Amino acid sequence: MNKKLGIMEIEPLVRDRYIQEEFSIIGKRGIARMCGKEKASGRAEYTRDVKLPGMLYCRILSSPYAHARIKSINTEKAEALPGVRAVLRYDDPELQGKELFGLETKFNAGHLATDGQAFYHGKEELAVTLEQWKQGAGRILDGVAWWEGHPVGAAVAADTPELAEEALTLIEVEWEELPLVLNPLDALKPGAPLAAPEINSKNNIIRKLKIEHGDVEKGFKEADKVIKFDARRRPYTVAEAEPISDVILWRGDNVEIWAHQQQAYDGKMLFALKMGLPLNKIKLHVPYQGSQFGGGGNPMMHHTHGVHMISGILSKRLGRPIKTFYDRRDTFYNLSQDADCHTSFKVGFNNDGTITAVKIDNICAKMGQYGIDHFEENTRIPNLALNYLEAQINVAPAYWFRCEQNHNALCLSLVFEHVAAELGMDPTIVALKNDGVEGKDMEYLSKFKKEHGFPDRDSLRECIELGKKAIDWDNKWHKPGTKVLPNGKLHGIGFTWTHEWDDTRGVACAGVLMHCDGTVDILSQKSDDGLNAMTTHCQIVAEEMGLKLEDVNFRMFEEVGFQMMTPDGSCNLAVDAYVTRNAARKAKQKLLEYATTPIKLIDIEYPPAFPNNYPDDLDVKDSIVFLKSDPSKNVPVAEVVKRATLNQGGTRAPLFTWSWHRQGRYGTEKGRHRMCRQAYFAEVEVDPGTGGVEVKKIVNVNDVGKAISPETCEGQQYGGDYMGTGRALAEEVIYDPKTGVRLNANLLDYKVWTMRDIDTTVNLLVETGMGYGAYGLNGIGECIATVVPGVIGAAIYNAIGEWVDDHPMTPDKVLKAISKAKAKRGGLR
Amino acid sequence: MKRFKHYDACTLDEAVSLLKEFDGKANIIAGGTDIVGLFKDNVFAESPEALINIKTIPGLDYVQEEEDMLKIGPLALLEDLAHNKLLKSNYTALAEAARRTASPHIREMGTIGGNICQFSRCWYYRLPNNRFNCIRKGGKDCFAEEGENRYHSIFGNVKDCLAVHPSDTAPALIALEAKVKTTKRVIEMADFYQTEDAKKFSILDSDEILIEIQIPRPSESTKSKFEKFAIRKSIDFPIVNCASKVEFEGDKVKKANICLNAVFVTPYVPKKAEEYLEGKALELDTVETAAQLALQDAKPLSKNEYKIEIAKSLIKKTLLACK
């Protein structure tokens, strides 16, 4: 038989073409968060809280040096301490082969571009071979430390956390200190010390990348003006509330894992791979997550994979549950993906504000961001070029958290702000002049929207108009460095823009199960990452099934056979909402079939709740099934399902449906245009005496496509404002320049912004329905924290009249800019 | 955290006798907001063997004006001082300094005694597990000199230490010409911080306890003001702070007291600026000159020159606010 092989198509442009206009639960305000009481009362259980009978506590030794090799190690004294149950040394045979190599790290697309998962379509060159590529975080208890705090050498399991800690101090290590390099620019100089010779023994280059669209040289020639400037973003970190931990219990042939991870299921897969276990022998629990902002997401890092391996080996060996945990300082070991970025810009533009060419030369510490993505996705700029170089240095590894677009968003902000400033133009006009997509203009985008069934709205224009009103832009915007307030401070106001980074791809599945009392459980496991997923999915299911919200519940902590997207806490609703919605629609259909279909049992026929009707004659509202033509004829949902089980279903759930959904591919995809935009405005006061910057007001306007839960969206906006302002003004991991030791790895010296540090935030939502998610939603939360540093930079420039393009914009740098302005203009008035 | 003994003292005598018994190897604990952190992080090469809790001694948290003097018990909470009406009106700089110390939670725990007796906040000194065994801990080096010194002294070192004194209330007390009463003596607050023994931060002997702060009542023609510059409003030690007290005679300055902190190893009194102001009206150019004089001797490190501008700005602000 000659069978033709089929192709399984993935429709990247899948979207809701028929969005209903009215909802009763979706989009409503005043709906209490279902996890609110638990969290606010301290009753919510986090991985850190998990206690099992007989559980042991495990601590890992960390390197006091930024680059060192263990010459010898003596663990005898630690082993002899009463209460110590095991010491796992780096030379233990069971550790061999547990680290992650090459393609095994594919979950982290930011590291590798070789397996089709990578998010970039440009030409990428790894400076090391795949086999050499072994990210530091993928190693477990190595004998070499690549950064201060690197978990190396040994792990100790003991009866109490204190004993485990004490045992670490009894381990005698003879270290060989190795030369180190802390800055990517220094790392690339000839003769620089090799930061990780185990990866690259020739130099410190990890990756090189070149991207070019159009012809930038031609673009510069055609421009009325060409400017050059440099910027830097110093390393910052997650500073998450819940320090890292896991619990693993090896019981017979089965394993249970309690994970503090965003991609916990991927972590389980790696655990299974390395332990040689089938996936069905491992049961995963994902308790509440203490605001990790995605920092616990990457399943191949030491704090995820490494910790699992150590707990797993020790639990198997001792037959007892093991909790491996980091302390607060350990938890500061990780950095944002754009760890330390040095960027040079060359920009050509015309006098009307049209940008003709942008060239970016970017040197980043390991796992940086390119900087050009948002120009491609957001603008009509025809000529773009990027030279990207990634260097290995002896500081902690970087990975994503809220979000990997930090550098991309900052580069977009800086270019637009500098162009507007050079021209003396209102920056909102410059933004609108260049808004577009993949080098094409708004006319093209408008055609695309119409062809693909999207509403044709001008998202950026709508966002700008709303934001301008909210901050009183037309009255407050002024020429840079020209407004001194009665209190002697310099007034500044700024604007920037971008789109929600459209990471709306992925796979998810969920089940909807109705009990015989008519209440519903959503069945799926997901990490509590992002805001309020629990309530949001209940809103979707209640809306679609016509149930009261309180009749739907979602406890997402246990493994129930279905998994939702949890790599991206902030965008995952764009994928996940499809599965709860589709499963709920199927469930409703089934419910109405139950309501109209008699049941024949041998020779007796039991009538349904609506014996003479078809499903289409009925609808459901407030958990009551009713006849559309005569709503007075109605039966509670509970009664309908009870009849379907012949009143015998006390122990069985009578109704179950499920749904699976896949859309798009990871990250930037040509032709899958981004249509929802965001506008940001900030107002600051700069003290010319101290360089202190007070953020008086931030206005965010986010086109979220459709807000299922407006307050949740606003929660992302509030949180993003504080996080973004901290990054703009203070957040920086500070290293001792001689030793590479982190000096501020605590929540006092590492300065996270708090609710007392900003005066006002105004959070506005635009809903154009132009997202790829269910109901036209687009997601929120990836940007905001990512974009706010750019808008605060613009406001500071407007106050002083000089740029502070070195983030964070601390008082020393602000004072320098002020004295530069004074020197140029002889004063600030 | 290393294990230690913990005693609840019932009387000052008992506390002193316990200190004597441990012969330099015990510490007093009151609010604990500073010392517990030191213990948890194993900051010292050798952690003290015992903590002696004086919060169990009754009657040490008073704030009362007697005759011409305000008396404050060492256990008075920072939060209480911040909201004390008498302080706010007559000893403004101190109330303001207490209000700007730390965060609301810490002010509810932390005491005035603890705030002026606190240990250094230098990040090399504080790094867990005694990672940098600096001069203050019996080592030989100051790691800030060629290291990350953005928050360190701009007036040079003492015994090679460049760590600044971090208290917010100390400069207010010095500007207000307070005295400190201990179990052994009464001394000027301005002399409370010593530079002889690198391991100590105040003059207190190992068996000596601070028992009262005494502030002379300012005349009716006196005003005081405190300003602090820190990265965040919510919490943070000062990058620079400043307290000024000005006594007027007509519209002229009869006497000016200025104290900066977080700029030097101990609170820093710019004598030249104080002297310059005497007999002058507090005009813009006068305070400008005073600020210049105050920072004349500054010798910033590689990364902290900016603190000079901030210090000048705070001096000007506090002086002008006293007008």
C-alpha cells in the first residue's frame, strides 16, 4: 500500500477570530484572588516549608574564591560530627555523568542555537564546540569553581539545618587560586586570564553573532544626521523572596520531588534522564513559589538541576527525604540574563524623526542579550546591524528572569530617546513615525491584520494618547534641563515604548472534571509563577460553562497528568487559556447532552432533566441549566449531573473533558507580527545637590489584547514599576574588584525598591484584541520591569539635559551629569 | 550561627558582673537588630561566647525632661523617639534622625543605645564567615582602600580603617551637645567614639554599659535639623547624613554645631565651618562657604568623590532649615 506521509502543521498565527463582546466573569473587577487568603495569612505552603517525616537537611559547600581548583579535600571531621548522615563529595562515582552537556541543555534556548529551539534566526557562531560547551551551572559539585559562591566540593546531609551548616565548616579544602577576570571588556583583551579554560582554552569568547537587515552604511549615508553613543547595564539579580530549595524522596522504585522551579516538569525530565528513570516513576509536587520572577525557571542551572541531583543521590542512598537548600547569600548567586552589557550605538535619522539605520555593537558577559530584537519586531527601520560578542567571566552565571528582553528593551529606549533629544522633538512623535514591524510600515501591518482577522487598531497611538492624558504630557514636557521646581529640584519627564515581548508560544494541556454536585476541578499542574493564574483559569472555565465562579476550583500543585505552560509566568495565559477554554466548552456541551439524553438501563429508560429538548435549546448561567426559550424551566447543574449518574455517583465524577493546544515556536518568528504596544511615562525630581532621583509618577499603558483579570494585569504593572525603578536607580551586584567576591549579596545592601520608594503609579490597560492568545489576549508582565529603566533614564535626561547611560543611574553618575550640564551651560536654569 | 550563651539580666549590676565574668567575650544585646545579623553571618573570626540581654532590666526606656536636660534611657525605641512631641519640637534633629533610621519594623525593635553603639556596616567587615579578616577584626589590611569604596570615608582612615560610622542618631546627638552616661563615667557624646583600639567602635570598656543619654535643653533661639541621604527612602544606612544646631542672637548665628556622619570612621564635626558661621547671618553665600570649609580637608577615595557634593548639600540644607 502506498501511503503518503502527512505533515503535522503548526499554525503560528492561530488566534481567536470571533471574540464575544460580553462576558459575565471574564474581565470583571472585584474578584478575590483564590490564593489570597492562604498567602496573606501565611498558611500557603512553599517548598521551603515542606517537612516530611525523617527528612534530612542538605547544605552544599561554596567556593570562597572566584576562580579556584580544589587540590585536596578532607571530609572526615564533617562525617564524624554526630547528626551528619552523609557527605557527598565531588569525586563520588555516582556523580559522574550527572552534569548537563550540549544538547541536554536545549531547554535553555538562550545558550544554544543548534537544535532548532533557539530563538534567533540570525547567523550565530559558537566559539566553542558543542562538546566543550558545558555551562557552569549544569555541573554538579565540581572540583573547579568559576565564580565566588560556586557550589563545589561537597554536600552534607544532617538531622538539622544547623548541623549541616556546622559540618560544612569542618570540611578542610586545599584550594589552588587561579587568575580571574570580572569584566567582559577585560576578558576579551589579549592575554586576559582564562575565566573557564575547561570550556575554552584559547580565549574567553563564548558566542559571536552578526545580524544585518538592509544596508546600514547606505542608511547612514541617506540620513540627515548620524549620532554615536555608548551605554552600559551593570549586573543585577533576582533577589527573590523564597530562597532556593527542593525536597526529594526516593521510595522503592519511585521518586517524589517537591520543586521550587518555574519549569518544574522540565526539571523532572532532566532528573529522569540523568537518573535513568522513566517519567512515570517520578511524581512531582510544585508548591507555591515565593516570587522567583522566572529566576527559578531554567531547569539546567545548579539551583535546579544541581540541587535535584544532590537531593536525589542522597535520598536514594539514605532512604530518607532530603531537603537541599540555599541560604539568602547563596540565592544571590544568579544574575539577570543581560549580566554586564557594554553597548555602542550608531544611529542615522532624518530631520522629520524617521530613523534610517541603527548599528549596535554589543559586548556582554555570558548569556547576554543581543539588543536588536525589538527594532526588528517593533519598527519600520529598514537598515539594522548587530555585532554581538559574549565573554566568559568569573562571576555568577546569568539566565532569564523578568525578563530576557531587558537589554533589548533598553536598547530600543535609548535609541529613540537619543534621536528625539538630538532633534528636540517630542519623543512620542518619533515613536509613531517609526512604529511598524520587521522593517515594514503601519500600512503593511494594517493589511496583515485585516488579512488575518485581527481588529485593525493603532495600538501605540492609543497607548500614547491615554498615557499623555494621565501624566499631562502636553503641559509638562519641556526642553531638557530647563525646569527648576520651587523646591530647588530639577523636574524631568520622559517617555518610552515597546511591545509586550511576544513569547506566546508553547504547548499546554488541561482537563475539566465535574463532580456529581456540579462543582468543577481544573486538572493541570503549573508553577505558581506570574500572578493569579489560579483565579484567572477559574474565571475562564466558569465563564465558558456558565457556572458560578465559586463552583470552579484550580489547585495546580500536584501532578495530574496535564501540564500547563510555565516557562513564562507572564505570557503563558496566551497559550494556557486556550486549553482551559476549549476543555470548558467541551464540558459544557457534554453537560447539555446529559441534560437532554435519556439513559436506558436494560429495560428501564431514565428521563434526563430536559426530556424533550436538544442541547442547543439550553444554556447555563449561574450554575443553572435553563431553556433558552423559557428560562423559567430550569434545573441546577448539580441535579443534571446527578441524574446522569442515576443518583448513584456519589464517589465518581461523571463529567470529564480535556484539551491540548500548541501554538507558535520559541521567541522571535518572522511573519508572526507583534501588534500590541505599550507606552510608558515617568516624572522625576532630581536633587542637584545630592544626585538623588525621586520618582514622582509612573504611567504605564499596556495593550494586553484582552484582560481576563484586570486587577491581575495591574498587579503586574505595579510590581513591574517597582522592580524597574530599582533596576534604574540602584540594583547592581557589586563585586570586590580584586577577588570577585560579591559584596552586597543580602537584601539590605542589594537595593530592591519598595512600596515606600515611589510616589504614584498609574496603570492603564488597552484592550485591542490583537494578541495571539485566546480571546485576543497578549499577556503582560515580561515587559514593564524591563522597560521602566529606559523611561526613568529619559526623565532624568529631561531634568538634567545630559545623559546618564550607565545603569543603574546612581547618585555618583547623576551628579557627574549635572556637573557636565553646569559646565556646558553655566547653570541649570 | 555559632552557639552562644544567653543571659537575661535583671539589673545593671548583674549585666556588668556578667560582662566582667566573660572578660571581653560577651556582648550586650537590646533590640538585637544589629548584633543578631553579625552572629547569623559569622562575621567575627571568634564569635562572642555570650549575649547579655538588658531589655529585661526595667526602667531603661524613659524619655523625660528634667530641669535643663532631656534624659533618654538607652532602651528607648527609635520609633518612640521619632514620634515624641517634645523631641519633635525642641530636639528636632534627634526626632528626625530617629525617624529616618532603618525601616518601621527595625525602629520598633531598635533602641537609641543600640543605634549609637552599633558595629560597622562596611561590606568587607560584614561579609559572612569572616571572608575578609580586616583591621577591625584583628587582620592587617583594609580591603576597601583598593576595593569597592563607594560608601567609605572621604576624610581618610584611622589606623588604616576606612569604614564609616553608620549611625543616624549619633550626629544629631553630637550636634545637640549630648552627654553619655555609662556605668563608669559621664562623657561628651562627641568623645564617645574612639580611634585607639581598631576592634572597638566606642570608648566603652568590655565591662561598661551605656545607661543614659543627656541632652542640654536648647535655648528658645535655637533650632536643629537633620538630613539624610540614602539610596532608598524605605530603609538604608546613610550615604551621608548631617545634623546642625544653630543658636541665634537676633538674626546672627551665636553658635553653630554641625555633625556629619557616614563620611569618616567616626562622626565628623567640621570645626572650621562651625567657627566661620559664628556672628554671621545665615544667608545663601554664608552657608555655601561653610559647606566649602567643612569639606575642605576631604580626600576622597577612587569611587566616592560624589559624597563630597552630597555632604555639602546636606550641610546647606540643615543650616538653612534652622533659619
